[in-house]
Amino acid sequence: MTKSKDIKPHIGIFGRRNCGKSSLINILTGQDIAIVSDIAGTTTDPVKKSVEIFGIGPVIMVDTAGIDDDSDLGQKRIMKSMQVIKTIDLAVILISNNIFGDFEKFLIKEFSQFEVPYIVVHNKSDIAVLDALCMQNIRETSDCDVIDFSTKTPDKFDDLIQMLRKNIPETAYTSVSLMGDIIRPNDYVLLVTPVDSEAPEGRMILPQQMAIRDVLGNQCICIVLRETELEHFFRTSHIKPALVITDSQAFSMVMKIVPCDVPLTGFSIVFARAKGDFENYIQGVRRLSELKDDDHVLILESCTHHISCEDIGRFKLPNWIRKFSGKNLHIDVVSGMNETGIDISKYALVVQCGGCMFTKKQIKSRIKPFIDAGIPVTNYGMAIAYMNNIFERAISPFIPKA
């Protein structure tokens, strides 16, 4: 399955100023994409670059600002670097001159919080090799893999690549089928894809593209139509699909047309299972029936885009939630993985989009603070299905039969 840039695995490079982070990312990418300088603090905002790593495939390398910058501007840079942690699949802690201390231990603590695997690379071995005392300091904190390396004379480049391959989770770079466990070769799978002002001109949105590719990849027969042709299809074709997937916004219309004995779900629910926390989503959606006046609801979009009056996250979903609950609610919308700094404790419910533009790691890390705080979390498609009294039917294709 072809992946967009942000769906690729992410590897982050972290460390103090002037330890060689930019040089390392240039070595790994084979390009001078990060500025290299003897002046501490050269790297400001995180820098991203695609690279192909043998045995993993295409990945995004992320170069971050120095973790030890104590200036006012430096603290802002560090904050941005910390935001990167919840988006990465593997971290590289870069050290040099046999210095391993509180800054590195702080990074390890942050990685552990978001369950990010990491390795330690001791750089500039051409100047000073990794000594026993530094290794002892590392081992007192971690049993991670450690390598002595030099970006000036990278004779251990292959060893470093092997270490990256060993430590990055296989789930980060292997393509998992969206529906492979519920459809079989030669099944008919029907995709209902409304076309409105939110649909990109002349093409399909990413969840639809990915669903079509997954259906074909599972050797099934894919039928794509608009909701306006759905009734005609069932009246004239005599085909009984093994599965119907609809845009969640069309649930109320589609559920009246698709026969009850035909499995029906939504694109967002398919992605909720593939990328989110499916079980917590199922539990969290029921909070919609328990909302009270003055409750706060947070809607999390994963991408940023032009906003229209038909925007589901900013207009339609908030209106549907208010109408369903009958309550006076405060609804906030955050897009682009940019919710850092908000007071999560005030929210009674969080609704996350399907997350087609981001990795499973990124979505799960994003909602983890809310789940840890005991705040119910659910998903766009599940919320819409629940409010249309079709929730049990919409999740049933993914619930093991007793």
C-alpha cells in the first residue's frame, strides 16, 4: 500500500547541542538536508527528511533542537522537540565526549512514557572513543543498544543501520491490511463515497483510496458508488456484498437501504480499528448519552485543511453532538496534532478522527494522556454511528462471533 509522507515510520534524533545530530541525519539520508555548524543551537524547529533504509523501507528522519539549550528561545525549541516524541516510532539519543547525564535520562523518561524504543549513539569516536565510565553511566539507567560512531569516519554505518532495524517495531513499517481478516478472495465489497464540497476536486479522499487498495490487495471485487446510486444498485444488481463501507456522514441514509443481513460499517470505524484504540473507543462513545450542561468536548483532527461550512470536524460533528445530547456544551476543535498545552482535565469526552494521515503510533500516543486521565475517548465514525442508532451494527463486522 502506498503511504503518504506522514504515514511512514518516524525516527527521531535527540541530544545536546553540538553532539552531531545534524551531521548524523545527513549521513543517514545521504544528503545535506540539515545545517551543520560548530555554533551551538543551529537547529531550531524539528527538520524532517525521507530516506530509504534497507530492511525497513521509507522512513522519516526527524532532526531536533539541542535538549540542553537553557535560553528562553531554547526552551521553546525544546518544547517542540518534546512534541516530536509522541509522533516517532524509534528514538536515537546522540551523545559525544563520553557525556551521559540528566539531559539524557530526561529523554529516556519521556520515551518510556510514550513507549518509544530507543538506542544510544556515542558520536565523534574519532576524537574520543566511548569509555567504560560512560558506558557504566548508561547501564545504570538503561539496557538499550549502544554503539560508538563517528560521522566524520562512518565505518560503522552498516552496524548503525542494523541497530535501527533491530529496534524499530516491525508494526511501524509493515503494511497491515484494513480488512484482510473479515473479507475473503472474490468477495464483493461495496464502498459508498458521497461527493460534496469537502471531497477533493477530481480525486478521492485518502481513506477511500486506501480502502480500495486494501480490497484489491485482498483479491476481492471492489464496487464504488455514491449514496444516491445505492438504492438502484440493490434493486437491480442482485449482488449481495460481503461488506458495505460508507462515509460516516451518510449512515442515516445508507442504513435504511442496505439489507440487515449485509454487514455495514464506516470508513472512520475501519481506521479506528487499524490505527486507534478500538476497545477504548467502544467504551468511550457511550459518554455521548451522559453529557451534561456545560460539559467540555474536545474534537481532535489529525490533518489541517481548508475549512468550509460542510467541514465535519468543525461544524457538522459539533452540531450533531449538541442536538443528540440536548445539552449546552463547550466544544473545542484542535487540528494537526497541536493540542499541547491544553488543560485536558476539563473534558468530559474526546472524539478523535480516523487518523488516515498518521501512523498508529502517532494516534495512540495522542490519545494516551486522555485515557491515562480516565477521560472517555472515541472516534468520529463511532460517534456518528452511535448518534444514528446504528452503532452495534457498524462495529459488528469487527467483533469476534461467540
